[in-house]
Amino acid sequence: MAMAAGQARHLLRLGCAALVAGLALFEAPPARAQWGDTYDQSQGGYATPRRRYRDNYYRDDGASARPTRRYQPQQQEAPRQFYWPWEERPQQAQPQPDPTYRPSRPRAPAVADAPRVPKRRVARPAPVVVPPKPAVAKTEPSTQIAVFGDSLADHLSKGLDDVFEDNADVAVIDRAKGDSGLVRKDVVDWPKAAEDYLAANPKVRYALVLLGANDRQPIRDGDQSYDPLTDRWREIYRDRVDALVKVFTDRKLPLIWVGAPPMRSEALTTDLAAINDLVRERVTRAGATYVDVWPGFVDDRNRYTPSGPDLEGQNAKLRTSDGVHFTHAGARKLAHFADVELKRMMGTAGPAATDQPVAAISATPGPGLDGTARLDDAAAIDRQITAMLPSLPEPPGIPALPVKPLAGPVVPLGRPETSPGGALMNARPRDGDASGTVERVLQRGAPATPQPGRADDFRWPPG
């Protein structure tokens, strides 16, 4: 029993000693380095800690505190009620409309017992269709116009057909052949073809020729071949032009030779201009008429243009996409150049050419079968009304004005008209200088004699 009590006291002393040692171990250790401190080995440990924290993370007593993250709205000033005259008043922002807002349409109240009325369909007026112009039957025309040449002559004949489409007395005969010319006789021998046709059709009164677009190629004479526009080529080509013109002059048939137009190819255009000059020389020498259509299909710089003014002055497409042939408006403009000379011949020709004046060859339909004017013939009705009105007597003392001709004399612009003495043929004869004023003023330099009442008359008294 005593031994047990001694062991218990011994264990109690050991426990107290262990407790004291444990408390000694748990004493506060020296300050350690914090985050951001530097270690200085010369001082034997860590250096003084650096404070890298924001000031608002600490209270006034130095203890750490959690930063407040609550949003503190700024207090807005109350709107001012008074502004000085030089101050600008702030404009209130207008509320923006909501793009998703769609106003709803008011709906009519539904009536269950009301009968449903069908909608009436308004009948649309039928489109006005202009009836095509009735074609004038040309059964026995008194005047036939034959057109010879290549594919461009085909466009010429179509344009002339539009000119005389309302005249039953004039018919245009298309004798054109594509890919033909005066160079290759194996395609078409035009002097022989024209002579055979005129012999078989004696009613032809006028002839038109348009050739040259396919003649820019070597020409053969026997076994020899000559390049285009060489000296020998020009001689042979002149002879063939003369041979074709002779067919019409021998029959005393009026001939109009239409020159070739410019093309889109610059090289072809240059050669066609030289061919036109050659043809113009031979045609005018033979007494026939040459028509130059070149100015009607070039621009202001004398270059090819696919479009230009038509007969009505409106800008239209005149040439096709190949740069050679014509559109409908271009063919009509091409025919206009020949039409002017053609109607001039019709008006000045004798009975062999036509039995009626040029005024009768127009685009106005004649009267009906009973001799009265038709209702759709406005020109004939106007003439009939004019004939029914009494003629007013001409007041005395007023001389009749001379009738101005439609065209004046043809005057060449490139050739000066001079007499053998060097003076102009149409110049007014020079008046004599009887008073010697010209010699005294222009040669000696003396002042001219002032005329009474003129601004340079300084005599006093005046007069």
C-alpha cells in the first residue's frame, strides 16, 4: 500500500515536470519575416518588413481590417433653376424609341350576324395596242431603185425601204451580195451582174452602189497578185470601178455611189479612207454622184463611234457589236445620205425618170377608191379643207418675196476659185480712189478728212 502511494506521487511529479517543459516550449517565438520582407544575411536574419498593403486595409489602430467593397454612388447635384444669359442651359436627353415596339392595328368588332360582302374587283382597262401600219401594196410601181453591193448595201436597201414604205409608186430592189467586192471576181463579177440585171429589168430608173468593205485584200491580174493599195493595185482597182460605172452611164441611168463608212478596226478604217478617195475620183470623173457618209458615223475627233444622233437627233446605237454592220437606226441614217441625192434627182429628172414631181413621192397615202380623202389621211384632209377656203386678195403695194430654193449651188470647199489674174471670181470689182483718200491715209499716214457731223469733226462752228 505504501509502495503504491509512492509510485503515484512519483508519477505526479513527472507529469508536472512534463507540463512545465511543455509550457516552456510553447513560449512566443521571435518575429518572423512576413511576405515582401528581404533577407539580410549580414544582419543575421530578416530585415525590417516592408508594408506593401493599401492603407485602407488597416484601421487607425494598425490592426488589419477587411476592405469594404460596397459601391458608394456619387451624389448628384440638384438641377439649377437659374442660369445667367451667357450660360448654356443643359438639354434634357430625349427618350429613345423602343425598336421592338410594334403598334397594334385596331381591329373592327366582329359581328356574327352580319353577312360577308365580297370585294368588288375593279376591271383594269385593256392596254392600248397600236395597230401596225398597213403595208402599202406595191404591185406595179412606176419607179424602181436597184441597190448593188456587199452586205453593207443590204442595210442601205433596208433603210431606203423605210423611206418609201408608204409610197406605192416607188420600190427598192435589193441586189446586194455578202462577201463581194471589186477585188474578187470569182465571188461576183459586178460589171457583168449589173449589166445582166438591167437588161432583164428595164423599169429600173435609179441605181445605187455600195462596195469596198471587202476589197482590202490582194488583187489578181492574170498570174500576178498585188498587195492592197500598191501602185499596181490602185491601177487595177480604178479600171474595175470605171467598168462598173460604165454599165450605168451607157444606159443613161442615174447612179449614186455611196462611200464606205468607218470601221472599229483602225487599220481597216485607214485603208477604207484611201479606197474612198480612189473611188470618189473615178465616179465624179464619169459624171455620176458620190455620197460621203463618213461624217455621220464618227465623233468630233473623226474616230469611229458605235453610237450617235439618229435622224430625230436622239442618241442611239448605230453600229452592231462586230464594228462593221448597222443597226436599224444606223441603216436609216445611212439611207438618209443617199435619200437626199435621190430625191434631188427625182425632182430634177425628166419624164424618163418619173412621171410625177418629187412632191408626189412622199410618205403620205393617197385618197380612197371613191376619190375622197380617207379619215386617217390627215394631210389629204388638210389639203381638201385648204382648197375649200376662199383665197384672200393680196394687199396692194407689198411686193412678192422671191422663193428661196431648197439648196444652193454646190461649191467645193477645198479648191480655191481664182481667175488667171489671181483675183477671186466672185469678188466685187474695186472702186476707184478719185479723192485720193486711200493713198493719203493708208500710204502716207495722214489723218482722214472728217465728215460733217461725225465724232471726229472738231470744226467750230459745227457744220
